[in-house]
Amino acid sequence: MPRIDLPQGTLDLLILRTLALEPQHGWAISERIQQISSDVLRVQQGSLYPALHRLERRGWIKARWGTSENNRRAKYYELTKTGRKQLEVEKDAWDKLTVAVAQVLGTAQG
Amino acid sequence: MFRDLWHRMRAVFRRKLVETELDEELQFHLERQVEKYVQGGLSKEEAWRRARMEFGGVELAKEECRDARGVNFIESVLQDVRYGVRTLGKNPGFTAVAVLTLALGVGANTAVFTVVNGVLLRPMPFPEAERLVLVSLTPRGGPFEWQPGVSDRDYLTFREQDHAFDRIASFTLQATANLTSAGDPVQIPVAYVTTDFFPTLRTNPAIGRGFLAEEEEPGRDSVVVLSNELWKERFGADPGILGKTVRLDGISRSVVGVMPPGFAFPNARVWVPLKIRVDEHNSFTRPVVGRLKPGVTPQQARAELETFAERQPLGPGESKRDRRPQIIPLKDLLVANIRPSLLVFTGAVAFVLLIACANVANLFLARAAGRGHEMALRSTLGAGRGRLVRQLLTESTLLSLAGGACGILIAFWSVPALLALAPAGKVPRMEMIRMDGWVLAYTFGISVITGIVFGLAPAFHATRRDVRETLSHAGRGVTASHERMRGALTVSEIALALVLLTGAGLLLKSFLRLRTVNPGFSPHTVLTITVDLPDSTYRTAAQMRAFHARTLAELARLPGVPASGAVNLLPLGGFLTMGTFQVEGGRRPPGFMVDKPCISPGYFRAMGIQLLRGREFTETDNETAPGVVVVSQSVARTLWTGQDPVGKRISMEDEPKPEDWLTVVGVVDDVRQRGLATGSDPAIYQPYLQISSAFFLSHMTFVVKTASRPESVAAGIRTVLRSVDKNQPISIASMDTLIAATTAELRFQARLLTAFAMVSLVLTIVGIYGVLAYSVAQRTREIGVRMALGAQGADVLGMLLRKALVLTLAGIFLGGASALALTRVLEKFLFEVKPADLSTYAAVAVILTLSALAACYVPARRGMRVDPMVALRYE
């Protein structure tokens, strides 16, 4: 199955959603996004980290160093309170957008 | 907000830690990915390869992370600065030339701005000076139009009625008085001011007090306020000065105050109370300063003044349109005359800076070609284009800041030189000129802007090249667009230099023309001594005539003086009395007015004014003899065309009685009275011995023709004057100096603009040289091939000359067109030269072309000596 690249701006939403389950390090986030999306979405791994740093600076996620599943030091990210709110806001916006786009497409077909 | 700041600070100050963490984080990711692939059955090498490929550029990701943290900006600027300093340090020659060029440009701008800031921009040194304005209600189109003022009559009425001003005050400009009680007699500038003057300016004397309201009344008005500088120079800063007596024009006045240091408004050294009274016949017009009430705008004040002007009764022959109500910033009283000159200089010096910018941009372009490899490498390693542009801009800004720092030094030295060049007494507010924070801020500002202006184009250019191509060519490839850009820069340089050279040429030509004007007299070896006889000592015309007669007799007896005389209004002396007269049996053409000097016998000979017909005055033309006059040639021609003027009669009275008729006894050459540039003025001379009005006798200039060395006679002249009246201040000036003073302004403008033009010419030559030398260096191989194929040195020379000529001609056409548009601003400074003067343009074009060819010399020689073998092997 061909993978599709992430639309602009949706990476933040996916990261927040992934971290809503449990704190994770960068590699696991990218793995998780791919697994959940059944390997359809491809996250350009190089662009994941700038996004994480950006979210951290905005205060939506915070980072701490922990021990990974293979006993290595790894940087774990977790959602903050404001990040949780932000996730709701972005999810809402996303839902509205997809509904709207679907409607437009549906109308155009009919 | 705080978190954001904390993140930024952490990244700046704990840079190492943040960087290590970033490294570790990314490393962990890659290793984890490799692990996954190895578990999936890949070899270790294959796993690493795939992991890296999927990840993309690690350096790029790091860079983006730094950006994302938002700390990257400060961090990378610091990094750029460090890197820039290192790069510039590695090319000391390049750096030195660039810094020097910029220092010249920025320095010249800083110097001119220092003067502009002091003279035009800095506020008047009074509290809330922005609320001080001049009130002016002058007649439109009259001889006094340029001088803001209000007639005494209007002043008194307006002061009663106005609502816009807290206070208003009237004062005199340019009055002088003889100070006789402190050391040698000296003539000093004095301001007669109404008693509201100091309160209006809200400036009180530092010692003592200002004037009381009743001190304008006669009998109580013998008081004076001194300037701090005069108090120090003439009274040794005497702490007990208050109450002491000072003699001004022979009148004793008691000192009531000493102003704070630096207070000299309006260019005075002492202030004396002025009583405004309305006289039936004459009405003085004086400047009036007002302090606007809080909340009143100058526009509202103007509206009030307009209403006032409309309500005023009109004088005979006056119409409403004749009056011009104006509210003018106070500073304009002092600086209105010099503003146009200063603005021209500011414009000219900006051109110099632009040329410097073009030059340094060219240098940068040349260097960028050599750095193509470096740029390509950095961009492959993940540096974005914006990052590279910023790096190059940081370097150019560093350079321009260094140039600016040197420029401040240059300005520091050149401001005094600039002021020394300026005509004495023609630069107002000189005491305000200094390098203050504004000047430094200005220099900093133009340095940064300069750095960006000359750095931007080369920066984009250098980072535009195709990475792969450059890398494979090992950075030696040069694009045609690169060379086009350098050509364009050089053309604009030439055009800018041409505009400056043309401006300087036009002014220079005007100055030379003005110098060759025949003033109608011969000024060489003539000394002048001007006296102002105070009313208090010389009460009658007879007393004044006695002073003049004694002085003249004594001067005539001096050795080495072939001729001497006296005149009340010296030609080019800055005074003019134009008047009407009646012609016996004829009619004076309407509007024909004449200058009416009173002279002594011998004046024409002393001044070398040619007697064309009849005779000059003699000692016997005195008050008992019949009235006589000598007319100038243009008067004779205008009144009695084709007739002998000698024997004709005129009168200075409007309705002459029989004894008022004066007989013409001689005709002399016309003299330029007002200025060399303004043409000859018709004059009717009268013998001073027949003048009965003290007004025409109190101010007198003695002119002494000396046989050989004027300075040997000067001592004798002093002795004579001291023996006649020991209280007279004596200042001797040669007529040559006085004439030079009238052309000093034009000479100053011409010199300064020439200096700017020369700097720009040198920079332009350097620029042309740079382009050609670069072009030769780049084409070494091409030249080598051509020579190997049989081309001669002359062909190479021809190729370079063609290139130089194309650039120069393009610059000349572009510059010529701009000069035609821009030199129009010089029009009012020019004398008998049109702004579109063809010969000036031609001369400038020739100078530029020759300079361009000269700039070809070194590169051409280098090109002609290219050894084909070496050149080919080089590639």
C-alpha cells in the first residue's frame, strides 16, 4: 500500500494524540503513528524532532530523561495540562475541517 | 511567555548541554531504528544506511530543532559574528580596503550630519522651545519680505488683542554698539529687546535679573544684561559685576544681569531694553517672538493672525494682499538662509556613501566567487539559504560597523576643518555643533543600513548558484550574471560620480565667473576703516563732519598713502539705501531708484573709480557752496541719453524749493554696490560736507589707497584714529578681504562639493579598476587561449578598453540624465551658469573617461603579459 505524506500542520495533532496515551520518546512516537495509521502515514523522521522541540517550547508537552525499553537513556515527552486542552481544540478543528471537506466533495460529486 | 524566555536563555547560556542533549536524542533514534532493521534481518551496514536515509539530513534536523527552540536566532548571530570576524581577519587586505572605503563614506556623512544636527535639528536652547514661534506680518514682495517681522504699530495692537500667546516680545537684529569702558574700544553685537524678551524665552540671567517692565521708560532704561562670554572676556568674570557701569556707544548703563553660558540669542553679546513707540513718519519692522499658550497650535495662532491682519486699517496705497501673515519656527530666523546649502551638502555626501557601497558590494561579489565552494559545502551540510544569506549579511554589517567606527574618527577630525572652510560668521548656531548621541545613533544607523545595502545583493548572488554544479567545478565556475551585476554596480558608480562632479563643476565655474566680475573699482592695496559715531558723543551733523574732516586730513598726511577718502556706504559692504529724486525739466522713469552715497573729495581716486566726464568733488564743495552731485554712468544714460549731463540739475527732495537743486559736475563709472552677482547699481554721489542729516554721516568708511605694503600703513592709521577719538573701536580690513567675503559662500560650496566629488572620483576609479582586474583574472585562460591562437597584446588591450569604455559610456549617459534633473537644485547658487551648462557636462565626461582609461592601465598590462602556457596549465 502506498504511503501518503502528512498534510502540513497535522504532525502536531498526531504527536499530541499519541502522547495523550502515555509518555514516549521520539522514536516510539514515530513508530506509534505509523502503527496506528496501519502504515499508511509516513512521518519524515527528520521533521519529527523540530516539531517536538517546537511543542515543548510552546509548553504543550514537556521532556524528561528516562530509561527506555532497551535500558538506554532516552528523552521522554509527555503532555502538559495546556497540551491536553490544545489537543481538544485541534481535534475539534480537525473534525470540523474533515466534515466540511467531505461535504464539499460530496456536493461536488452529486 | 516566561517558559519561552527560559527556553531561549537556557539554549543561549547552556549551549553545550542543550547541544549534547540534542545529539543524544537523535543518536538514540537512529540506533533504535537500526536495531529494528537488524532484528528484521538486515546487515548492520544496510540497517545504518536505511536508517540514515529515512531520517534525512541529521544536521538539517538539528538546525531546525535549534530554530524550533527559538533560541537559534541569538545563538546563530553570535556564531555568525565569530565566524565573520575570523573570515575577515583571514583577508586583511580585503578587509582594510572595504573598511577604509566605508569609513570615508560614513565619515563624510557623519561630519555633514553633525553640522546639520547642530545647526538645523537641535532645538533652540530654551525651555519648551517648540512652543516659541516668530510672528510675521511683512509686506508681500517688498525688499523686507525675506526678513520675518512685524511693524511697531501692528506689534502694539496685536499685543493688546492676541489670545494665542502667553507672551510676545520684539527685538532688534544685527545692531552693534561701541563698548568703551572695558579694555580697548570694541564693536559688539547688541540686541535691543522689549522687557518681555527673557520671560518669553523662559531664560533668566544666571547672575542678577532680567529687565523690569518699567525699565523700558526713558530715564530708567540705562541698564544692560551681559552675555556670559563677554563677562568672562572683558570683565574677567568679575563676581561683583552687578551695579557696575558699562559704556555702550558713549551711554553709561548699569549691569543688572549676566546670562547663562551659551545664551546669545539673537547673536548678541549684550541686551538693552527697547521701548516700542509709534512715530508718525517711520515705522520700524522688527522680529517678534511669541510663546504659544498650552494647547494652542501654530495653525490656530496663524488663523488668529490672519483675522487680525484683515481688521487692520490699510495704509495709503496698501491692499490686503500686501500683507503676509506667517507663523514661523523660531529657529528659522537664524537658519533659513543656510538650510538650502546644508541640504545640498547632505544630498551630495549621501552620493559619496552610495558610491562607497557600490565599491564594497563589488569587492564582496569578487570574493563571493572565491567562496562559492564554501557556500556549496555548507549548503550541502544542511545550512538553509536564509542561513547563508544571514551569514554573509553579518559579515557585511561587521565591516560597515568597523567602517562606521573609523568614520566617527574621520568626522571628529573633519568637522572642525569643515567649519574652518566655512565663511566666517555665515554659519549660525555654530555653538550647537557637536557630536552628541543623535550623531552617534545616526552613524550607527547608516552603518547598519549600509552593511545591508551593499551586502544584500552579493549575499543572494553568492547563495544562488547551483550546488552540484559548483561542487563539481571546484568553485571556479563564474556565471555571466555575476559579471553583469558587477558591471551594473560600476555603471551606477560612474553615474553617481558624474552627478557630483557636474554639481561641483557648475559651482566652480560660477565662482570663477564671479571672481572675474569687474566691481567698477580697483580693490587692490586699499584698506578700509569703518566707524560708527554714537549719537551721545556726536550730537550734530556738524560734529560728525568735523570728525571726518580731521581724520581725512590726518590720513592724507600719512607716508605711503597716495590717495584717501571716505564714503558712508561702502560698495559690497552689505548696506544699501535706494532712493528717489527729481529731475529738473525732465521726469524720472517710474521705478528708477538710485543709491545715494555721501563721499569725501579723493574718494574716487582712492577707490580707483573712473571719472568719465567733468570733475570730482573738492574741499570747496561745502555747505556754503552751491549744491553739487556726481552721477554714475547709468544714471546719466537713463536720464539724459545723448546729452552732456554736466550742468543738468536734480534734487533729492520730493517737492524741491529753488535752493534744493543740485548741479551735476561729473560722471563716474558704475559700481557694484550690493554684490558682485547682482549687477551695477546706478548712484548719485553727494559731497559729505553738504549733508546736513546726521543719519547719513554717523556711519562712515575711510578708504586708504596704499603705495606698497598695506600693513606698513595700518599702524599709522590706528595712530590717526586714536588721536582723533580714543573711544573709537578700530578695525582695519583690506578691500580685497571684503570682496573675498562676499564670494566666500559660493567658494565654500564649490570647495566642499569639489572635495566630495574628488572622493567619489577616486572611489569610482578604484571600482573600475577592481572590475577590470577581476575580469582579467577570471579570463586568464581565455586570454591564454587567444594568445596561443595568435592574438597580440594589442588585441587583449582592445578587449579591456572596450569593456571599460562601454561601462563608462553607460555611466555617463545614466549620470548625465540624472545630473540634468538633479543640478536644478543648485540653480539659485549659480552665477551666470545654467544648470544644463554644456561645457561643464563635456568636461566632466572627459575627466571620467580619462579616469576610466587610467584605471585600465594596470589590469591591461597584466592581461597583455599572460603567458599562454602558464594560463592553460593553470586550468
